[in-house]
Amino acid sequence: MPLTRLILFLTLPLYILDQITKAWTVANISEPPPGQFESLDTPWMIIPDWFHWIRVHNQGVAFGLGNGTSWAPIVFLCVPIIALFIIRYFWKKGAFEHLFSKLAVSLLLCGIFGNLTDRLVQGFLLEHAKGGSFWERLSEGYVVDFIAVRLPFYDKIVPASGGWWPTFNVADSCICIAAVMLFIGGVKEEQAKKKVPGS
């Protein structure tokens, strides 16, 4: 299946869903006070004690690594751009032959573009950043996280979490699923090569 078709029917709809849910979160839940990363508003309890809708600003990566640092917004703005060039390079080299791998790349593109859009745009929408220079507002860039899920036994692994997995979004979900699918696709491609005589 061509990459353009996968982007049209999988990447694009998921990207739109990611941006709509983030836009709704920003419009309906107040931004965190300067220097903090989670809104002071009461979470929307979709399923009490299991699934809450909140607003968290993530300037770093997974688990909030890099939050509050001066380097994180710029470094993690560059990383996804580099990742896009790497994906394009390997796609042209024919590295993604199995359907699992192609689907994974499509999900990965959604995740990259979804969170990259946040980092480029959200800093300019912050109330406390208005009036700052272009670079000051760009450096305030962050990813909108809003899905808070409580997992059984997670509090045993990370007691301070109270059982709540780090907040995430649709783009993050796509990246995680893509990672699993890339692994499966890689295994299947290796198995297919072993079945070909002389490989």
C-alpha cells in the first residue's frame, strides 16, 4: 500500500483527532500558572478514579523529562524534525516492506506531526507569554497532555504516582502503538527473509 494512501486514510484523520482534542482541552481548561505544568482546574472525571480529562503542559518527553528546563523546548522541537528526515530516508531505502511496518510509520507520523504542531504553536497562545519576543514565546512551547489513566498495581511500581500513569494524548498513543508495530513488522520481515532461499 502506498505511503500517500496510508497518510490520507490513517495519519491525517488521527492527526485531526489529536488536534481537536487538544484544542478542546486548551479552550475549556485553564492554563497552569507560570512555572507549573498542571492546570488547577478540577479534572473532568470521565470514569471516576480511573479515567480523568485534565490539562498538563509537557515541555519535555515521556514522563515529563526535561520539564522546566531552558533547553527542553528547543531540543525537543528539533528532535521530531530530524525524525521525519530519518523516516523519509529509510522509506526511500525500502526499509518498511511489511504492512505492519507501513502502518507503524503512518501512526508514527501522526504522533510526530501532532506533538510538533503543539511545540510550534502552543507557546504563542499562553496568556502569560503574550508580549514576549518571538523566540521567548517559541521557547514556551509545550505538548498538550490530557488523558489521565489509573492503572492497577502501578502504584506498587511508582508509589508517588498514586497509580496514575503519566498523562498523555492521542499523538503519544500513536507513537507507542507504532513502536510495538515496528517491532512486530521487523520480526515478520526477518522471518520472511529466512524463508527465501539464499537469504
